[in-house]
Amino acid sequence: MSRPSSSSPGRLVSFALLFLATATAGWQLAGGKPAPAAGEKSAADRATKSSSRATRTRRVYGPTEQAKQLMRAVLDAGSAQDRMRATISLVNSLPLDEIGRWLDERWFEDRTGFELTLFNKLAKERWKREDPEGFLAWSIRENEQSSDAVFTRWAEEDPQRLLSFFKETPDLGKELQALGKIARNDPALALARYREMIANGEISMNDTYRAQGFLRDLAENSPAALEAALESLPDHVRLQAESALTGQRLKTDFDSEIRSLFERPDGWKLFETALNNGNNVNFGDKILADLDQFPASWKAKFSDVYYRFISDENAATWLALDYEGHGFEDRQAKFLKARAIQTLSGRDPEGAIRALESAGLDSSDRQNALRNIFSRFSRDEARTAELMALLGSEADRETVAQAVENRGDDPFGFGSASAKVETPDQWFEKAAAFDPQSNSGYELMRMLNGWNKEQMAELSKQFQTLPDESKVSVARAISGNDYGMGIDPALRGDAIAYLMERPATEDDENQDRATRNLVASASRHAVTWGLKDPQAASAWTSTLPEGDARLWAQKNLAANWAQYDPNAAKQWVATLPAADREAVDQYLKDGPKR
């Protein structure tokens, strides 16, 4: 017997599309009861549901016997239309607190047909209607985009509900995003909650960077409210808040704001923080337009943030600049020219090569610039030959030819003509002159290319006996990137620990930068070493002095370790001192990827 025509493909598709379009209106199609409107739930009801959700744990084993029986009704249904009706019935029959498990553990067994899509959509719609807070908590955990739409709607219509949700279901990153949305209509409420979070310790000093987006939103939409709140904020938060205001004023009236900053003793710090605070604006053209107004002390620090104002569009202008006439020191001028050439080489390698002729760079900087330009074409022999023809000196051609010859052994695709050293003493002599502001780190590491294990072991041994006057520079060189040259991770760990035990002697702003670099180096090393030997890496972090560098190394090691061996990572975290353990646990809970 043939199937009734109502089950033909055309009718079936029409039915499915019609149902999906009307699914959010109610559940009468399968005899389900319409869900009450979200606004009809009392705050007490929502709090009760949230509290019960907080005590549940996510299970990972297979479907229960009851779930299998419910699923059997779908699998045994005859026609496609019958299977859809059975799917609808299944969704409406599920206890509300079971929907999350069905979605998380994929209990819906028919995963090949339209019914799975239908089940997922209807289950989510029902959950969202009948328990919005529960669904929102799940969607945040699963990184579903639907959570952003809920944030926006609740921020506009019922911001207190949104704040209550996060008190029941903490998520620092998401709550700060939500505060930014609330601030657009109710800045006083958003600021009050932000101050409460700081006072309660919900935002630690290490977490203040995560509020940058919220503070930028507030500075853009309610600058007066943020300005009025500055004096009530802790010092480390005040800097972030004031830099957000500074960034907004620089965008709207650069000339007036920059002159105001010139008059402040902390003007450069505010300017630098504003540039690095997520303000994706390039101020290079504005700086170039009135360069002489900038104090000499500011020009001396341009190299710290050059990437914020040297761009593809203005690199040629920075190259042609009369640096001496504008009051730049020779070293600063060469650094900025080298960066401009590097930037220009991306869109105009021929122009970058021509610029080298008049840039006046030192031999080392010139060689680095050439390798930079040609590295973009390291696998394109024809293009490399074409550009080499533009070189005006035999020395330049030799630099590039040597780089091309070495590129087969270079893990990054392009070689270097580093001076060869054969003993630790020779290498330490060169490393003792290491300048973090230059590009010599790569050259130093290249010198170790080809060293055997015995030579590397002797290098580690002799590092321990170096005098302090040279050991600091050597430690800075070792603590950076080894560019795949096989530096013993224990040696790098010793170098980082040595620097942590000796505070930087630079002025306040340079010391801040040195501290940030050290925090980054410690974290990067913990993660890199942890990929090869997590036990050794974790033991190393426990030997570090207390402070931000140790804590962030522990946080990042734990987060990365948990990706591939969560049980081992959890066991290690449990052994940490109480304060560190609490901070690392919170970091993992907040989700470092968010």
C-alpha cells in the first residue's frame, strides 16, 4: 500500500518549515501547555530555580533507561511526519531540569535526520520560555550566541534581573559585558554594580584588564558619570577608567586632549594605557601633523608604542621624516625608521628596499630589515630574485643570499647570518651586551643553532656562576623567545626566576613595562614547558617568588594543562597555597578563553 499523499516530500517540507516558524508561539501542536510569560515569574521563583541549578553537576555518562524508552517512540514512528510528531511530543514530555542533559549528552539518538534539528530547536525554545535564567546559564557555558541577545534585551528592559542572574550564576567576563550594555541606559546602576564587585573582591587587581570593554562603553556613552566616579575608585582601577576617558577624548578632540596630557606628570602613562586599552584608532597622522608640539620625553618613548601610529598608510611619511630636525635622538630615529621599513614591506617591498638606502641604519639593523623584507617571499624564488636585483650593494646581496641558503634549517622559514660562537664564554660575552630595545635577541639565539646537548648543558651550568653585572643582561636574553634553538627549559626558568628576584632599576614607567614583560615571559614559559613536561613546569612555578608573575604562570599553566589532562591539572592546583589555589580555581571557573 502506498503512503498517503500528505507525507510526500513537498508537503513534509512545508509542514516542517511551518512548524519551525510557529514553534516559539506555544506547544499546543502536541498537547503541551503554553509557557507563562517570562515577566510573570517572581524574583523569588527565579532565585529558587537558580539556586537549584547551582547545585547540579554535569554528568557525562550515557542516556538513562527512561530516556531510551522515550527515544524509542521516535525511532519506531513510521513516516517522517510521524517521527516529527513524536519528536514534538518528546520535547513537551521532558521534565524541565532534564533538557540540559539531553542537549549536553546528546541523548537524542537519531542524529542523521531532520528530527535532531527539530528536537534541538524546540528543546531550547521551551527551556528559554519556561526557565530563561536556566537556559541563559547553559547558553553562556556552551558559548551560544543567543546569550548576547538576552543580555541586550534584559539590559534595556529589566537590568536588575540581569544583575540578579549573575549574582546567582557568576561569570565575570560575561557580567562585565552585560554592564557595558546596562551602562548605555542606566550608567549609575552599572557603575554601582562595578564598584560593588571591586569592593567584594569579585574583580581582583589581576582581573582589572577584563573591565576595559565596560569602561570604554561607559566613557563613550556616559563620560560624565565615569568622570564623577573616578575619585571613588581604587588606584589601579582609576588608571583604567581614566585611560578609557582619555581614549574617548583623543578620538573626539585629539589636539585639545593631547595638550592637556602634556601638562600632567602622568600624561604619558595615560596616553600609553589609552592606546593599549582596546581603542582601535591609529593616531599616526595626527601625531605627524603637529610633531613639534610633543615634549622630548614623549618622543623618547615613541618606540614603546610605535605599532599604534606607524601604519601601512603612513609608513612612507615616517621614513621621510626629518628626525633630527624634529628633535629625535639618533638611536630613536633609527629604531622608528626600521619599524617603518618593516611596516612598509608588507604592501610595498620595493619601496622598503629603496628606503633602506637613505635610512642610515646600522649594519645589524640593516641586515635585520633585509631579512624582514625577504622573509615574506622565502618560498617564492622568482619574487626573491626580482627583489634582489634592486639591492645596490654586494653586502646586501650577500646578507639575503646567506639567509636564503639557511632557510631550509630555519624553523621559521628564513635564516640569519649570525656570528658563530662555539663556547659558552663566547656566547655570554655577546649576551652580556643584550639590549631589550633592539632586535638582537633573534641573533643571539641563532648563534646557538647546532649546539649539542653537552654544549647546552655547559651553558646552563656556567649561567649559575656569572657575576651579577653581566648576569642580568644574559638573563634577559635567555628569558625571551629562543626561536626554536633548543634552550634548556630549566635554564630559561632559572633566568626568569633570577630576574623576578631583582626588581628593575629603571624609572617608574620603564619598570612597569619590564614587570609586564616578565609576567608574560613567566606565563609563556610555564605553558610551553608544560606541553612537554607539566610536572617539571608546575614544580618550577612553585619556586618563583610571590607576585603577579608567579600567579599568572600558575593560572596559564593550569588552564592549558586542563585542556588535555584535566584530572592531573586539578590535582596539581589542589596542592597550591590557599591564596594561589583560590585565584587559579577562580580563573579556571571564569574561563580564560572568554
